[in-house]
Amino acid sequence: MSLPKLMPSDSLPDSGSRPPRRKRYSGRNPRKFADKYKEHSGDAATLQKVESAGKTPAGRHRPVMVEESLAALAIQPGETVADGTLGYGGHTREFLRAVAPGGRVIALDVDPVQLPRTTERLRREGFGEDVLVAQHSNFAGLPRVLTELGLGDGVDAVFADLGASSMQIDDPSRGFSWKQGGPLDMRLNPARGQTAGELLQKLTPAKLSALLEENADEPHAAALGAALAGRTFAGTLPFAAAIRAVVSPAVRLRSDAEEQTEKSVRRVFQALRITVNDELSALDSLLRALPQCLNPGGRAAILTFHSGEDRRVKKAFAALEQSDGWHQPDEQPRRPSGGEQRLNPRSTSASLRWIVRS
């Protein structure tokens, strides 16, 4: 099946031998994703300005809790690491440096659009096929991938960074963004499965309410389920407006009414994204597979971004500790530092848990 051709994250679309003149860049951040051409092209001054404002440049992703992840995994030269979510490659790059010389990183990603881009970027940085093995799969497929690579006995470290990446969320053509217009899609793999819009048309109010509670702890789940289930929306902006129409009257007497409304918008989008991509089932599969994926002495670290994910990891790690040979160095998750949260607000909800196999 041919894959959809989406706009590259690091360049503007090529419209022929003589592309139209770009809009003049005023020095302020343009609203439209496609207009942020200085960010897409990697203009150093622009990137520094955007990042210093606590924002993520267009088409890029700022990895979360990198130092904490490296400390938890304690990667040594010559080891083999499985990274379940290649994404933009921020964590993967540091793992590659840590395993040198003589080690390997097996990097998985379910997104067929971002996988080749990130792989090529890391290849240009000098990480060849002997040290970086990129595979198109989500982390639920890790046991199969390791077996196919002759690593069926396990690897030395397993890492998973859950959820969508900034380059997916910010690109309106992917349908994750509630701030810019786009199709109501939200598929991490745009070549498979049903879109968020198609899912909404099929859901009953009760089922939509249930998934909003389970996947996002949404306090207005019942009202939103009744108002949104079974409906057709033209895109992300009309859908976000419909969410606001439900939540705004319910919180209008609060001093932070607008903030609470926008939080509900984010939570509803998150809950649908998780359902569309079956993310919790994939996480459960990875957690069950850890014993067969880790060598003795191996370490696993999982970076979560909402309470539903974290509860699953916490429960699974606690169950492993009840068996012989597993322990959590710290039963409380690590959180991003205050400095990281200021520089990268998208890190605010992150929690890192890790476990060691003796």
C-alpha cells in the first residue's frame, strides 16, 4: 500500500522548478505551520529564539528527561539497547553515543512518515547500519523484531517514550492539533486504521464517555460523550469548538474558566489519539514482554505522559517485583526538573519509571 505524501518536517513543499515566493518572515512566529520556513530549514538564530521562549520549533521535537533516562538505563559501551519510540531521535542519539564503541541501538517507530526522516538524519550524523537498526513497528512488536534480528534472548536495555511527538502534533495535516485546522485524523500510522473522525461517528455516548475517563481523566466526560458521539466534524477546529461549547458553560463561574476549557480540549484530543492508535494495548503488550526482551542485568525505563499510562507501568513493575530477580531502584517516578518544564512546557506531565532485572 502506498503511503500518503505529507509535507517534510525540515523543508517546505516543492511546487515545481520555480516555487512561489515565500511570505516575508517578520521575525515573529507565524501562526501557520507551513509559514515557519526558517524553523523548518534549521535557521540557527530562529531556532534559538523559539526555544528560549519555551516553544518547540516547527517540525522538531525536544526530547524529555534525557539525562534522567540515561541515568536510569545506565547504558555501557558495547551494549545493545532497544528504543521503542525513535520519534525525532533525541533519546536515540544519546543511546547511540552511550553504547559506543561496539554497541547497537534497535530503534522502532510506528510512523512511516517520520521513521525514514529521522533515520536519514542520524545516518548523516555518522550512525551507520552497524550501530543503528531502524524498524517500522510499534513497541508491542519488540519481541518479534528482536527475534528476527537474532536477539531473541534479549537486550541490555529497553526504553519507551509514550505518546505523540511534537512534529506530529504541530503538523496540521496529521490531525493532532486543536490550534490549527486539519483533518480529524490522529493516526500515528496514516496508512492504517480508522481516523478519529470515523471513530467518533461510530461511538455511542456511553463508550465515548468511558474512553474520555480512562484515557484522559476528563471531568466532563459524560456531557462530552452525550454531545459529541455519533457526530461528523469537518476537521480539528470545528471539533475543538464543539468541545468548548460543552465545557465553557460548565466552568463559566470559575476564575480560570478559559484555562479549564482548554485543558478539556487537550484531554479529549489526547483520549481520541490514544484510542485511534490503540496505545494502551500496545503498552500492555510491551510490559508483558519485558521478561523475554531483557537480558539478566538488563534495565527498562518507560516515560509516560498521563495518569492512565503511568498506572499501567506502576502496576506492571510492581507485579514484576513480586517475582524473583526484579527490583525498582526507586518506586516513585522521576519528574522533569523545574528548569526543563520552563524551557519545554510539554514535559510538564512526564513521569519516568524504571526497573532492573538481576
